[in-house]
Amino acid sequence: MIQAKSAFLSQQHGFKFVNSFPFPFSATFKLPFVGQVDLGDVIYGLCGGMCFAALDYFYSDRPVPGYKRVEEINTRYLLYLWNRQLDSFGLLTIPTVLEWMLRDDLDVALRTARYEVPKLRRSLDQKKPVVLALIRSKHGASATQNHQVLAIGYEFDEGTRRMTISLYDPNHPGITPTLSLNLTKPSQGIDIKQSTGEALRGFFVIRYKAEEPPAATAFE
């Protein structure tokens, strides 16, 4: 059994509130072959912003603010999370999500196993958490079903070639959900599942760049 684990603990380093925000902003842009896309329709909530912000605090060796409910968070701090959400989109995240939605299940599975799992393992082998874009929906379904989480550790059984990835998931604060997948024959599928029951087709790694996080009191 191969194991790798970062020092990030969901219960300690993750936010205490659930990722459920009303979108205060909307932005529309045009993508080739896709057409007009509204930012508010691409990823619901601030899952990417919460993952990026949690990593900011983790690398700064500072605790995340103790907000337990979204209603407790003031507007200026929400804007900070929103800015980190935009950072998580980067230049390629949204186009890649939309591209992967157009691909069939076996193609998504193969790309996950062949390209994204090695990236994840290289980072976690160095004890560095990894932000993932989870592809849940297909073309024609709502893009808001897709999600962003933080991979904080993994186990890989060389005999069965089954892999289990531990997560910080902003939708499930206070626990450590897992992803499981079978890497025996990726061209035939990877049997990928999330322990909390959401549908899942595959994932890709999102590039993270650290920023100095603010203290919650700075926005009071």
C-alpha cells in the first residue's frame, strides 16, 4: 500500500460553513463552439474560492476565520472569497470543464487516469494539497453540478490498483470525504465514486497560486 498525506486536516484547516452562497455578481462571455456562458451558471457557490482561501491560510500557518454560517460573514470578506473564486477559474478552468462535459465517460475516465492522477500523486508525494475540478455533468446538463475540492492525501493499493483520495470538500465541512477509483483498465472505465454519494465522471488538477490571506477582523 502506497500512502501520501499532507498536513492539511479538513476539520482544522477547512472552513466551518457550508458552500451555499447567493451569487452577487454575474458575467457573460463567449467561448468558441459553446456560445454565451454566464459565470453564475458555470460553478454554483464559491467552492474554488474556499479551497484557494483555505490553502492560503494553511501555507501561512494561520487559522481560517471561525465563521460557522454564511450569514455571519460580512460582505467585504465574501468579496475576498469571491476574488479567490475568480482566481480558481484561471484562464483554462472553465473552458476545460466545458470541454470535458462534451467528452464521453470513457474519454473522461482515461484522461483522469492517464494525466491527472499522476499530477495529483506527484504533488501529494511532496505533501502538497491539490485543488481538483470534479466533472459530474455531461453536455446538456447543468454545469453547476461540477465542483471544486481539495485533495489532501491518498492511498494506492498496488495489488488491486484501487486508489482512495481524501478530501476537503466545501460542501461537507467538518468531515473528510473520499474519492475512490479503480486504475486497473482505465480504457474501460475507472469506477470513480465519491463517499458522499454525488455523481462523478472524473477530475482534473487546477493550478493554485498562494496569496497572503486577510484576517477576518480586517474586514469588520
